[in-house]
Amino acid sequence: MHHPVQPGLHPAHPREGGFLVRVYVDLGQVPEDDNGNIRKTPVEEIIRRGNAIFAPYSFDVLEV
């Protein structure tokens, strides 16, 4: 289980070669009657939330 280091952010996980990281962005509480709609969250919204969490820093997304 991961504990967020900041609200909405889970620890970054190093990837191949030490140049990449995998970041998990918490999208908040999912209602029980969501029926998987959370999975329709646009990639742009996930990136926006991730950058808001990292502010004043930002990151470039190479692959989703």
C-alpha cells in the first residue's frame, strides 16, 4: 500500500535505466455506482492534476 507524499500523489517509481519514472495520480473518491466511468477520465485531465500536484515543477509525459 502506498501512502501519498502529497495529497493526490503516490510515490514515483523508478523505471528502466534510471531516466524514467512511473507516477500514480489519485483521482479521488470513486462512488460505488461509478460503473467504471473513472476510467474515462481524459489523459489531459490526469496530466493537469499531476502537474498541479508537482507545482511549481512540471513534468513531460512521454507515454501513457
